[in-house]
Amino acid sequence: MKSRITLIGFFKRQPAGRLIAIGFASVILLGAVLLCLPVSVKDGAHVSFIDALFTSTSAVCVTGLIAIDTADHFTAFGQGLVALLIQVGGLGVTSVGVGLMLAAGKRVSIKTRLLVKEALNVDSYKGMVRLIRSVLLMTLLFETAGAILSYPVFSRDHEPLHAAGISIFHSIAAFNNSGFDILGGLRNLTIYQDSVLLNLTTAGLIIFGGLGFLVILDIAKKRCFKKLSFHSKVVISTSIVLIIAGTLLLKATEDISWLGAFFQSVSARTAGFSTYAIGDFTNAGLFVLCVLMFIGASPGSTGGGIKTSTFFVLFQAARSACVKKNVCAFRRSISRQNISKASMITVLSMMVVCVATFLLCVLEPDRTFIQVFFEVVSAFGTVGLSTGITPGLSVAAKIVIIFVMFIGRLGAFTLLTIWISHPEPKIRYSEENIAIG
């Protein structure tokens, strides 16, 4: 009894960010154990613990990188478990926990509200319970609509019940920006590259899932771009520019259709679905995808990367420095604090990618640099696109990718502030200029 009280006290003393990290890690480990059970694995298939851990991490971190094919190795129970892990990872452990508390009629404590505030990246505690309800309802509506629209496509090639299962799984994966599929044979969506309905449905789910719950609620409430919050304007405008630029660059560098270029541009922003074999892309096309994957989705969304708002702030800061004007956009000034945080996030993210790329180059000397770099950026951006090397990675290399996916989901800056926390110093030194550039 005493040890239990001590454990509860320990968790109560932990900062919100650390508890969120512990929650994600716990769900990942539990998922890995459950995926190893006989009920989860198909007869004749072999799933090692490292592959189960890789799959669970990829699902909870809504990535989509796979060491083993989900359809070929896991039973219906195992596939359902992967879908559940994706859902929990997309919504966030805290949001799901609060949802269960509300369903059970329990009161949401201040500590729990703090966790949700940290997880969804919101500014205040006001209306937290109402926000969670809206997020859960919004998720249900989008995923239901996605499953209904996807069903006619999958029903052409599968039995009705199986097609329904694929549609539900696909809709969950798409809205949560996770590139998992249960079509088998490591094909992803290549056999549906000409299906306009499935491509547009999937792209729509990815886009809305990547915008962030707060932005979607803001759009639903105000329904006019001019009336939207500054954050929503930044996210929407940056997302549109990146999608258009990505589409044009991919069409220019690859022999693919306009639909394929648009889909891959959208999917590269943290989703990981592919309608073309990524391993066949040119180095120029892979580089374009790397840039999109590194930028990623938006704050408070189901996606990863440094986030669209971070990219926007850095771009505006660079532009303003060139013309020697204040950093502003949409008739609003951007604070120095935001610029500093955006710079720190980008630098830390680049460090993670560089270190992981170096480690994989050492562990996988037979792979080309672009293959290794692409794999690492995909893992960090929680995207799931791959040139096809993931299943053949060594155990050590898979462990590196597992850590990169985990860091990518929580954010390098968040992890740093979790473990390195010091009070602001009261004494400041005098400033002196140094030569820059």
C-alpha cells in the first residue's frame, strides 16, 4: 500500500510533458507485447519482439514505417490492435484517457487538464472538457465519412465484410496521418493510383488531420478566412503553398500523373501513403519529399515534423531580415519568443536527423546515403514513406529508427525541456556582438 502511495506521489510530481512521454512509451510497450501474442499473429507467420516493437512504435507515433507487412503477418485481431494503437497515438494518450473518464461520468482533475493542454498545444484551460468532446466527435465524423467513401473502391476487389474492415482501417490511418495499410504484399496504395475517389478521399482525410483540431474547429465556427485566428491563417496558407509547390516539383521531377503528384505531395506531409513506388523516384524527387516530410503537419494535429507554423515563422523572419522590417504577417507581429522557439525546434530537429543518419550509415554500410537519409527524415516526420529498405534493416538500425519515431512524435524541443529544466537565471551578463555570416 505504501509503495502504491509513493508511486502515485511520484507521478503527481512529474511535469506534464514527462507524463505524456511516459504514457506514449507505456502504450508502445503494451502494444508490442500484445502484437506478439498468438491471437495476433497469423498461422505460419513469425513476428519477433523487435518487429512487434517497431510496428507498435510506428502505429502509436502515427508513422507508417513497417518492418513486416501488417496484412501478411497479423490476424484480424492484430490488425484491429494496430488500428487502435494508431487511433490512440493520433488523438493522444491524454485525450483518449479524458474521453474514457467522461464516458464513465468521472470528474476531470486540474492535473489532467494540464496534460491535455500540453498535448493539444492550447493556451488556456478554458473549455478543456468541451474541447475534448469536440475533438472526439470530429474524429468520429471524419473517419466515418472516410470509411463510407472508401468502401466502394475496396468492395470491387474484396468481399463486403473484408472491404468494410479495410475501409475502416484505411480511414483511421489516413485521418491520423499514419501510412499503414492492410492490403498485403507491401504494396500500399500503388494498385489504386488511378482511383480518383480513393486518392481524393485519402488526401482529404490527411489534409484535415494534418491541419490540427483547433484549426478545424475554428473553420467550422467562423467559416470565413478573414475571421479566422492568426494561427489558423498561418496554418492554412502555409499548407496550401506546400501542397501546390510539392505537386509542381514532383510532377517536374518524376514521370507520374498530376493526381499522383498531388497525392504524394499531400501524403509526404506526415501521412506516408504512396500510390507510386518511392524507391523508383529520382534523387531530386526524393529530396523534395524529404523537405516536405521535415516540415510536416501543423501544431495540435495528428502529424509530425517541425510543423508548418515553425516553417512559416522562420521564413517570415528571414524575409524580414532581408528587407529590414519587423517580422509580421496578416497584419500581426510575430514575437521574438516565437522566432526563438521556431529556430530552436529546427536546430534540434536537424541535429536529431543528422545523428540518426550518421548512425544508420555506420550500421547499414550497404545502403546509399539518400536511402538512409530518406528513412530517417521519414521516421522523424512520422511519415512512413520508404524507399523499401525498412524490412531489411538490422536490429540495431531498427532500434535507432524506433527512437527517431518516438522523438518525432513528441518533438525534439519537448523532449529536451522534459529532461533538462532549469529556472530562469536572475543574473544576466552584458551583451557583446560577434561576427555572423
